[in-house]
Amino acid sequence: MTLPKGSASQTVVVTGASSGIGVDLARTLATRGHALTLVARRAERLEELADELRDEFGAAVTVLPCDLGDPQARAQLADVLLAGPPLAGLCNNAGYGVNGNFVDNDPERERGMIELNVDALHDLTLRLLPSMVDRGSGAILNVASTAAFQPLPGFASYAATKAFVLSFSEALSAELQGTGVSCTALCPGPVRTEFAEVAGSKSFEDSLPEFTIVTSEEVARKAVDAMEKGSRDVIPGLTNRVQTIAGRLTPRSLLLPAMKRITR
């Protein structure tokens, strides 16, 4: 129940591979000998990363540009993946956040976030997991967040999407025991990526103490380590692990007002 050893005859799919954690997941996997299939909307960025990984690590890299928020495009992507090399792993990393009061946020961005963070992850797993189970080998990494462990006023929908990812992944991990396939939930806290800029929460991120920030490189390394071990979940950073415990145990009557002040 672990990620197979790196091989040019199998591939690991990384979605959201054009920036942030996705880029470093691809780099970390390449250093460990894995062939890669990179998926994101921005083809130019994917090609740049693919060239880098080929030049530096000799990795076999396939680029498949795709808007994962489009159900038809997802279906076509899954067909291409299933027709290609066997899947050693699937890293469902694509996603974004929206900061602000739910009632004030752009409805299209809110709905798009649900489609990408939840529907795309669920859809790709549903389509691709059976091939791994049939072979008795493979690893899935679903990127959740420390936001999954408690409601977050100001990030109401985002936290809810990540709560889904965490719950789904942990249950799937239990269901897959004995199949040779694992499912790991990655729950990063604050990371210096494009996330805050896209979410509209840059000022909030900038106000955080530096010791709470974990680098994207470390998150990716911990994530791939967890895939190799077949771990149920991984929370990079001691501060983040403590925060998730507090998020689960603190009474909501105390937690919600405090989180509302922090996220504003």
C-alpha cells in the first residue's frame, strides 16, 4: 500500500502542476525516478517545468493541459490517462481559495472553487482509482488543508471543500486496505505560494509569524514520503499539527469568533 518505486514504465499524475506545491511535488517525484504527467490550465508553465525536469533529472514527462473545472475536459483527460502508461500515483493538487464574506463573494468564483476543489478531485479519483486497484498497486495523494479541521469564517466555502477532501480521503484510505493501493490526505498550513494572492488573502498571510510558514519544498517532500509509506494523512510542521488538534477540540462558541477575527 505504497507509492511504487520510480520507473519510466509507469507515471505519476500531478494536477495543478503549474505553480506552488504542484511544482514541488513534480520536482520531488522526479528526483526519486518517477515518470510524470503534468496537468493544469497553463500549458506554457507546464512545458517550462517539463523541460526543467527532463534536463535536470532525466525524467520522462508528459504535459496534458486541461481545465479541470470543466466536467467534459476532465472526462477526456481521464480517457487519455487510462489509455497511457499504468498509473503509479495520482496527486490531486489542483484547487484555489476565496477569501471574504460568502454573501459578498463572486458567485462564479465560489461555484468554480467547489467544482475544482471537490468535484474534480472526486471525479478523477472515481475514474482512475479502479485501474490501480485492478493492478494491486498505486498511491493517491489528495491535497486538503489545515483549514479542513474547523469552520473558517472568511473562508467558509474553502474550508468546507477541504473538510470534504480530508473526510473522503481518510475513509478511502480505510476502504483500500489490502488492495495494494493507498490514499493520503495532505494537510498543509500556510505556504508561500500564489494561493494567498488568488484567494485575496495576501495581507492575512503577510501578518502571520514566520515560524508558522512551511516551505512548498518541505510540504512536497513530506507528501511524497507519506505516499511511499502509505500514510493516511500528513500535516507538515509542528505548529500546524498543534493547530489541527486545537481546531477539533476547541468549543465552536469560542473557536468561531476567534477565527473570524484572525481571518479578517
